[in-house]
Amino acid sequence: MIELEDRIAEPEMIGAGLRRLTAPNPSPMTGPGTNTFIVGHGPYLIVDPGVDDESHLQALIDACGGDIAAICLTHRHPDHVGGAAWLAERTGAPVCAWPKAELAHYDRPVHVDRPLIDNEILTVGEMSVIVRHTPGHAADHVAFELPAAGILLAGDALMSDATVVILPPDGHMGAYFDTLARLEQLPIERIAPAHGHILEQPQQTIADVLAHRRRREAQVVAALMPDELRSAEAIADRLYPQLHDRLRTMAALQVQAHLLHLAERGRAIDEGRGWRRTE
């Protein structure tokens, strides 16, 4: 017998032709879990099937009456693509993702039947979905705009109650700044992130994230000296003094992403044994 706490909740209606079902993978990095989105009125498009959990994936199939036209991935991190192979095998739906010649450290291998193209329009029943290439968190990251609903399925480009992690080299801070500037121009009314709740003020949210990233980069610059070498780890310890030990490596990589971005603009130099400021 299935205990009450083990049951998968019913998909939640987010907007016309859009439902959300959160995968059962809560953690400090994923928040309440990875949001899977069901797009359309039949046939359906699945965005980010989430982890390889049979109950979650079967709930998606049941919610769609088995009529899944495609499985679209925002990127290849395991909490987003873990269930893709199982779902594709059970439904025959093709897996669609941004092409990637070589997997990055945090990627999960997945067979892709159809590569996605920037600004292409996918049609699912009577609904249109616009593919937006949004690198930064990952080189292959895409978001999906639903113009009729005014909603952006943002994947990990934006999150609620948390800062998106940029882990080089696949994650790129400069690309993330460019992505945020691009998203700021979209005519969207709400953002549906892959983790957490709906963001109801998209332009303000994006502006706040941009401001936060600029402040953080300024703090990294301030932590550098022109005549003394400092490591990303030392800078991270200074910027995140209360951080749990489990997250210190992640914080150092985040600082590294800022340092690389500064180096690209001639404001910092990696001397091999540490970083220094150029001004």
C-alpha cells in the first residue's frame, strides 16, 4: 500500500496550457525539487522530466494520457535529465536539447533525437513555444518562452529565493550577464523557474539579479590586490564567511567564474599560484 507521504501530487495548473509537477529531489541545491512542466492541451510537451523516479515519471505520463509529443531539456544536469531516457522509452517521444559536442563535468549523458535552434518555434497542438538559447549556468542551457501565456520557462537561468550557480568552464559569467540582458528584453509577464515558485515581476527580478551579480563582482575586485596573489578559495572565504563547509567548494568555483570574467576584460590576472588585480 502507498503511504500518503509517498504519493506524487497532482500537477498544478500554472497558466492556460501549462502545468507543473515538482520532482521528489529536494536538497540545498534544488530547493523543493526540480520543476517539470507539462505544456499544451494535447498532445503535450514535457520540459525537464527531472530525476529518474518512476512514480514522478509515471505521474507525467498519466497527466498527459500518454500523449507526449516531445521531451525538451533546458540543459543536461542530472536533476533535469535523469528521467529523460525512461520517459522516452515508455512513450516513444523524442528528446530535444541544445547540441553539445562534449559533455561537461556536471552533465548527464542523454541521447538527443533532435537538436534545438535558437529562436525556433516549436508547435504543440495549438500552442507555440519559442526556444531561447540562454548560456551562463551551462553552455547548452535554453529557456522556453510561451508567448500566448506570457510565461518564460527559465530552467536554471533564474531561480526563486536563490542565486544561480555559475561553475566554469561550462558555466560562464560573461555569457550569463549577456543572457540576463537578453531576457530583460522579452515581453514576458511571469517566470517559471526550474526550482521554486513562480516569479511574478520578471523585469524587476532580472534587474535585481543583474545588480546582485555586479555587486558580487565588485566585491571580488575589492578582495584582489595588485601586488599580492589571492586564491579563489581565499576570496570565497572572505565573501561567504558563514557558508557551510559542504558549499565552500561551490562558492570558490563561483568566485572563479567572476575572476575569469574579470580576466577577459583585463581587470584581473591569473598568475598560476593565485590572482591579482591589474589596476
